[in-house]
Amino acid sequence: DTAVSQTPKYLVTQMGNDKSIKCEQNLGHDTMYWYKQDSKKFLKIMFSYNNKELIINETVPNRFSPKSPDKAHLNLHINSLELGDSAVYFCASSQDRRGVDTQYFGPGTRLTVL
Amino acid sequence: RKEVEQDPGPFNVPEGATVAFNCTYSNSASQSFFWYRQDCRKEPKLLMSVYSSGNEDGRFTAQLNRASQYISLLIRDSKLSDSATYLCVVNPYSNAGNMLTFGGGTRLMVKP
């Protein structure tokens, strides 16, 4: 069984479009995250939700809007896509919000903006 | 200065070799430390946590030096399957929540 799943795995789209990436975890964790890994392979946190409540919102353009309908899901909607948004986006989850336990990552969504 | 710095490598080693990676972090208030492994085009996965007293898991040994603010990972008897990127991860500690900071990774290639 997949612990953290994301869809789609690949996303190719034109500049200016709006797209969503979905994430679900079946681990019963309270905390979920979105990370961006750019072409230089640096993994940076974008958002963190604990039990559907936003707890971390890093300096991310407001074109990016996370939504957590319940604690098992954290979706990412991106408006007006730009070339610089091309990256791999990872969803992750953990039981604890304090940073002391394992984060489990989804397989990633490779976004290419043309 | 980056918050978490690693030598990107690649480290090219023969099978059976011992290899060590270091990582430095800038925030002296950091509380939790980890090594994650990321295979090519895959997601990161926890390799091991790093404890103040140092810890070992099979062929892998992690050490933490708080005074010098660095973390190390030692891999003994390298296997081909150890080829991957090793990410040093630090929790700089914030009441706002779990904000792990990742290094850029060190690439290891183990050759036959």
C-alpha cells in the first residue's frame, strides 16, 4: 500500500495555465507538507499543515494555494503558471509537527511549464 | 552562508570502500538532525536520525558535533546499491512547526 501518494506524476503545461496537484496519505499522520525541488536539487519547504490548519507558509508567491479538505489530504493549486515553476513537487507527512520524527515523502510530481 | 551545506560530490568509490560525508549547519539552536537518501528521480527517504552520542545502523554511522556544527555520515563496505544522493537535514527549531532544512545533497557513486 502506498503511504503517501500524489497525482499526477508528470504534468506538462503552458505558461499562464492553472493546475492542481493532489496528495493523500494513509498513515494517519497529523502533519502534511509541500516541498519544491528545483533543477539544482535543493529541496525547500513551501507549506505545512497540521490537522487541516496552515502552520508554515514560506515565501511562496500567492499564485500557490494549498488546500486541506481533511488531515489525510493536502492539495496544491497553482495559478498563472510561470517557467520558473518547473520543478519536482513533493508532498510529505509526519506524525509530529515539531521536526523530531520521520517525514514520509510521496513519489513527486514533475511539473514542466512550457 | 547556506543554512545547511554539503559537498555536492560526486564521490566515486569502489565497492567495499569506506566513504565519509560531512555537512555543516549555521543555526546553533538546531535540535534535530537526519540523513535522508534520495535515489535518482525518486523521493527522499529517511536513512537515519543523528543523535548527540553518535549512532550506528549496520554499515552506517552518524556523528554530530554541536560545538563545530557539523554532522557526518560514514559508510563502510560500500555496496553498488549505496549509489544515491545523501541529504543532510536539520531542524532549525521553530515554535511555528516542523520546518526541516535540507542540504543540497552529496552524490555517491559506487563502482564495481
